[in-house]
Amino acid sequence: MIPGSQPVISVSGRTLPEAWQNAMLALWEQGLDTATSFDRAGDPQSKDATVLVTIEEPFAEPRIHKKAIPAGLEELEIYRLEVVAGVHDHWINRFGEEWNYTYHERLFAYDAGDGKPLNQIETMLDQICAAKDLYRRRFQVVTWIPAVDPHIIDPPCLQRLHMRLLPASDGSWTLNLNTDWRSRDGYKAWYMNVFAFTDFQRLLAAEISRRRGIAVRVGRYCDKSDSLHIYGKDLAGVGGFAGFLAQLREKSLEELCWTSEFCAPIFREARHRLAAQLAAERKGLGKGVVAPGLDAASFAYPAEWDR
């Protein structure tokens, strides 16, 4: 290749954990060593490539990779709810230091420039349900706002979702999802992103099925990152990528994963605690706290969070 050319890598896996693990190994072995704009003095170079990842069965078990969620299972569930339910949309401060956007806000209240937030998902579902046929290739939504995002501190990594419905041999339909991302931290963010957006795919399939009165199943998920990277600062130390590679030599994929059934009680506890935190925030007690004396473990949360 021409010096400085960015490698292009394509990998696949039957399950979400298998696809992530395959992507990380391929990125480590085939990625370009390069500096980044976030490097500190003395940081090693990062691995970088354009990477396409296909998950053949997004909801096949085991679904949770132990090494892909540095923030823990509770944070994984909260992130899912940020994407599918917008639980932290009220934190957005577009030109502030933090939370310049959420993906839920960009999909359900997109700023089209006319002062009227556009619910892209509802518009797309209306088009799908009104279409004479489901073979159309125009079912997509975007996140980037050209007048805004080049100028904010933290512009969105996700750029576009493309949905493709195709018939199965048994008369049902299959919803395939493609996502396009400009930049991703492969080791510490990719898995959480995909965990949430495959769940979004599941919810879309269920809603299309309900509205059109047809059977719609979740199909394959395909994920493209213009720049997928493993930061040099994350190679060593506790929880570093070097330790992850060492574990791969000692343990099978199954030993490095949890099933959804195993994680369900922890996810449920996270929903209770999140609801308690949001209630405390509404009372002016601040973010991420629980009111004194409140039993967060049993605090009621919206039924839709269980969907």
C-alpha cells in the first residue's frame, strides 16, 4: 500500500461478543500504527483502520463479553436506555463542555434548521408502513448537522442508520441494519454502541411488525467505522489491551462471556437505580445521586424500559 494509506479490514462473527473479539484481534494485527489528536506526552502509537464488522445473529447467546464493558453491566444497561429511551436527553448542552448530543435526540428530535425538531424514526416508520412494497432502499436516518457539528467539542460518532427489509422463505420479513460511524474507540466503546443499537434494531422490527401486521425478525447487523482504533494509552496497565490479549491465550470465548439471562438481574437493578437517580435530579439533588433514605433497589421505573 501507499505509505500512510489507512488499512481496510472486514470481519464477522455469529454473535456480538465473537464479532467484537474478531474485530479487536484484526485491528491489532492489521491496523496502522499512528498518533492521534488525543495523545499525551509519551503515549504509544494507536492502532487504526477502517473496519467493517458483520454480526450474523445479533441476539444469539452468549451476548455479553466480559472484557468489552469497562464501565460495568449497570452502565451498559443505562447506555442502552440512553439510546432507545432518551433517559438523559435533558443533559444535552449543545455548545457546552459535555453532552453536546445524544443519539436518541438526534434520531427522535433532529435539528433540521427550521426550528421544528424532526422525529426521523417516526417519519421512517410512517414511510415503511405506507409503502406499497417493503423492498425500498431509502429507509435511513442521519445524525450529522452540518451547521453545528464541525464546531462543537464532541460531535457524534454515529452518522447514519440504514434499514433494509427483505423476505424470508417462510413468508416473514427480516430487518437488516447498517450503521456508519466516523470514529470509534474499538476497545472501550464499540461494544456498548453495538449492544444498544442491535437492541434498537430489535425494537424497530417489533414496531414494524405491529404496525403492518406482519412477522418481522431481526436480521444481520453490519457496522462500519471510518476510523476504528485502539488507543496507545490503553495498551498497558490494569484492564489494558495487553491483558486482554493474554486472556485470549488462556480462555475460550465462552469463558469470557455472560448470557443475557445471567445479566438480567443486574440490568433490572440498574433500571431501578436509574429511575431513583432521575427522581432525585428532578428534586434538584444533582446528577447520579439517590435521595437519602430512598430504597433505590425497588424504586419504580417505566414499564417500557423492560421492553
